[in-house]
Amino acid sequence: MSGAVALLGLCRLLLDGAALLLWGMTLMLLVLVPQPLRDALWQRLALCRRVLCTLILLAVVGTLPLQAAILGEGWPDALRMQMLAAVANGTSIGTAWWCQLSALVLLLAAGLFRITLAQRASLLASAILLAGLSLTGHAAMHQGWPGLLHQANDVLHVWAVGAWVGALPVVLLVLPRLQRGGPAAETAQAVTILRRFSTAGHGVVALVWLTGLVNSCFILGGLPLDWSFAYQRLLALKCVLVGAMVLVALFNRYGLVPALRRQPRALALLARLTWLEILLSLLVMALLAWLGMLQPD
């Protein structure tokens, strides 16, 4: 069943990545971007949002049959109604799947709402999708209060990660408004948005590191130092990538942003480094999906 396991890993990657991006970009628009620019950027992100919703749809639809095939007796069980019902209604995996399916329905229905309500519905749906991840995997390994605390911390972790990486595409759309010679009002608005993003980003990044450390303590009892296990090697690599993202973000904030008025090339470099952050975040998402399917020790 290695094929089913690989496809399940792909579904997890699609769901994790798409939900993280959708949550972060919608959260930034609603919290940090004023009207009417918020609605204009929401419309510009329409194609991106449709792609993310399609990926979520494929992942949710594919997850339950793949889980049935893995937990059952192979591919025939992937389409056997009795096995599908048993997984959906009798396991924590099924509980998570129902949660994801409900969020998917809300996400698809959001397209029928007026724009402000659609934004809020998308934010709620993506938040539920991410919260549902805590019902399976390592976050569900404990019982009682330790289990609830672990799951709550895991939800905070993925929300914080999404708030960081999902906001980056919005930042890319705002940066051109800083070009010299543009309307003064647009420039001032872009500066305000980036300042708000920077201020909030400090807290979000701190929350990512703190909740990530707590997760490591719940799962491993400490830091990932035993590299004889693939889980701990990949977790260490994830920490390195996140550290690289932090360094890039700090250079952007304290190196490039103050230089925007003095150096014309600073804006182009800021855009390229934001793309670098997005690339690094995609690698981190891939590791998150992979880590969720490995034994920690």
C-alpha cells in the first residue's frame, strides 16, 4: 500500500498548504488592509483563491478513500461503502474528515455571498480546516488534559504559520504601490500596510517558534537531537528553514524598508526576497505534511 500512503501524503500536502495560504491571505486582508483596497486585492487574488479551493476539494475528496484503503485490505476497500462509513464514523481520522468536509462546504458556499461575507466565510473555513489537522497525527497522541493542551497548541501553531506565510502574496501585491512617481496617497497607504504587517509579524513569528517548541516537547520531550530518526532529522531541517525565513524577514524589515527612499533598487530586491520567503515556506509546508506521517522516535 505504499502507493496509497504516498497519495495520502500528497493530499495532506495539498490540504495543509492551500489552507495555510488561504487563511493567511484572508486574515491579512481583513485585519491589516483598509477599504477599498481590501476588496480590490481580494478580486486580484480571485484566480489564486480558486486554485487553492480546488486543491482543498481534491484533498478532502481523496483523503477518506485512501485512508480506507490503508486501514482496510487494500484498494478494493477504497470504494467499499461499509469500510468508508467505518472510517468516517468510527475513527478520529473520520472526525477530522467530517470537520474538513464541513469547512469545504462553507468555503464553496462563500462564492455565493457578497464580498465582505465571502471574506469572513473563507477565513472561518480555512481556520476550521487547519484546526481539523490537530484531530489526527501527533497532536492526537495524548489523552485527557495533556492531549487537549497539545491539540490547542498545535492549532495555534498552524494558525500562526499560516498568518505569516499566507500574508506574503498580499505583500507582493502591495509592494508596487511604493514605486517612485506613484500617487502619494497610494504610497502612504502601502507604507501603513507594510508597517502593520511588520509589527504584527514580530508577534506571529514569536508565536510560531514558541508553539513549535512546545509541540516538540509534547512529541519528543525536548529538541530534535536524535538524528537516527527521519522525523527528527526533518524537524531539524524545518527549524533551519524557518530560521532562514526569519533572517530574510529581518533583513527586509530593518535593511531594505528603511532604504526604500534612498536606493531605487531596494524595492526590486525586497520583492525578490519576499518571493524567496514564499519558496522557503513551500518547503516548510512540504516538511509539515511529511512529518505528520512519520514516527517521531
